[in-house]
Amino acid sequence: MLEYTREGLLELTKKLVSIRSISHTAGENEAAAFIYESLAVEPYFQKHPDFLRYLPVEEGGLERRAVMALVRAGSHTRRTVLLNGHFDVVDTDVCGDLAEAAFDAAEYTRLVAERDIPEDARADLASGNWLFGRGVMDMKAGIALHMAYLAHMARRTGELGVNLLFLAVPDEEGSSAGMRGSLPGLCALMQEQHLELEAALSGEPAFWTSKSTEGSRPCRTLFTGTTGKLMPLFFCVGREAHAGYSFDGVNAAALAARVVSLMDCRADLMDGYGDDTLTPPVCLKLKDLRDSYSVTLPERAAAYFNVLSVSRSPLDILHICREVARQALEETLEGIRESGRAFQQRSGRKDSPVPAWESRVLTMSELMQEVAGAGRGKRAGVHPRFRPFSACRQG
């Protein structure tokens, strides 16, 4: 059975870390099974098997599942606290030649100690209070804490003033399929058991600051409340052209790069005030959308960003992103025009005119409406000259 002790938590964390639950792999299912089976042997869930459930979060694919468990307080109450976390981890590419050892926390910690590491990491190792390995902090130690506490209180329901609802999900590090896919099952249980959420506790790690607010010593920040997170995607479409005739086209990679330069770490896009000020948007992905070498200009590229908010609505952020896209597009085209004029002057050639490109910025909903409209016209026998991204389009 699960032990809510220092030794028990350490052992459970190591077992969870040993499961290679990298996002979008079958290891996520192994982690879900381990969590479910570890709770299933507890006397409480032997007596109340319906309070421990798998929640399917996707159809097809890996058919990943979340794990949900409910422990009711000894006295009847609707008040409930959610213990939430994820059991997937990012891959081990950054671990280099230690990648294979990254899922053995004890061995990985030993091997790291033999390497040339920063002084602060060396001090952490020497203290004996730190364990290194993939997913230890993000966030299998948190999952272990939630699991052990849930089992501990399931043996002492008379001491509980609230119900405890545990939810461990896959795919937090990817596309959030775990949390999104779990919501129907979570809501169904809450309605079925007449539960009301009073609070939610996340097992994500809390990091040390360099100094406390008084400036005397380091401290660990505990966050309360919630923060909105969006990942706006900029899909940039230019115009193909041979690299030797670059002024005949528009480089989508250059356009995407301009978007990043305007959006990344932009101070006026920070949200919140005082202690609740959030960090500005940062680019998490930038790439052109071709699979192999080509001497033509990239026609398509994409970038997406991490955007945090506490006061701005998704629509507010969409308006900001649209303005960034418009500015990036105009600056990119003006840069091509200026370069084209300089090329003509320097080369003396007049056979390389710079086209007056048509430019547009569309939201995804606007693009879908235009495509749907074109489809209706075609079915009706009308064949409009419709090119969603004629010349240089971006949306």
C-alpha cells in the first residue's frame, strides 16, 4: 500500500520516474496503469471500486487514459478539493549520452555527480536532498505526493472536512489532450456525486527565487489563483520563387521571423500588475513547412507562442495577434520593396520589377468562412477565381 512518509514518497517517485511516459508514446498508458493499480489495492477503493476510474481522453491513436479517484469525507459534504497533475514527461534529448539513464533517478543522480555541473547544482547534490532524473520535479514527485496523501486520508475519512478528488492526466507537455479529454468524465462524476469544487491543488513544482521579498534569503513561491494560457499560431504563406529570382516571391520564413521579432518578449504584451505581473509572450516553435531541401523560397512557415493572461480575454489576445501579423506582413513586404529598389539601382537592371503584392491577414474563422463560401459556389456550378492566399497571404 502507499505510504505517506518521506521514505514512501521517495520510493513512489522513483517508481513513477522509471516509467518512460514520454508525451505521445505508449509509456503514458503504462503510467496510467501503474497509478490505477497502485490505488486499486487500497482498502478504500476495494470497498468503493466505482470511485476509481479510467477516463478515456482520445479516440483512436494511443487511446490514452487519465486516472480519477474520489475519497469522500466521513461526514456528508459537497465541498471538494481537486488534486491534479500530469504523468507525461518531455523526451530526454537534452540529456545527451545520459539519456538512457534518465529514467533511473538514483543512477542518473550518481552519474550527474561525476560530470562538470554548475556550482549550485553541485551544492544541491551534496546536500542529499535532491534527486535528478527525467520528470522528478515535473511532475512525478507531485503525482506521488497526491497519490500517497489520497491513500493516507482514505484510511482516515473521519478526519476529512472535504472530499478529495484526484485526477492524473496524460499529454500535458503536448497538446493538452489529457486535461481537455478528461473534463466530460470529471463533470459527470461531480454531477453524479453532487460535488462542488472549492479549490484545486496542482502538483507542479515551485521554484526557488534568488531572494525573498525582504531581500534576506531565497524563498519558494507558492502561487494562488489561476492564469490563462493561450498558444496563438501564426500560419504564414508567401509566394514561391527561385532563389536566383527572389524578388518574384515572398519568403514565408522571413515573414514568420518578423512575426517572432515583433511578438517574442514584447513588454507591452505582458499582463497583470504588481506581484501578479506575468511574463511576456515567448516563441515556442518556429519552422518552415517543407520536408527537404529546395532552392525555391519557402512558401509556408509557422510560429506559435506561449501567451499568459489574467485580465485579457482570448478575443483581446486575438486582436493583438492580428495587429502583430499585419505589422509583420507590411514590414516584410516593405523590406522586399526597398531591397528590390536597391538591387535595381546597383545592378542597373530594370527587368526585375518588385510586384505590388496583395496582402491579407485572416483569422482561422475568417479563412474557414471564405473556403466554405467558395465550396458552396462550386457546388452551385459557379467557379469563382478563388485563391485563399493569392500572392502573399497570412492568417
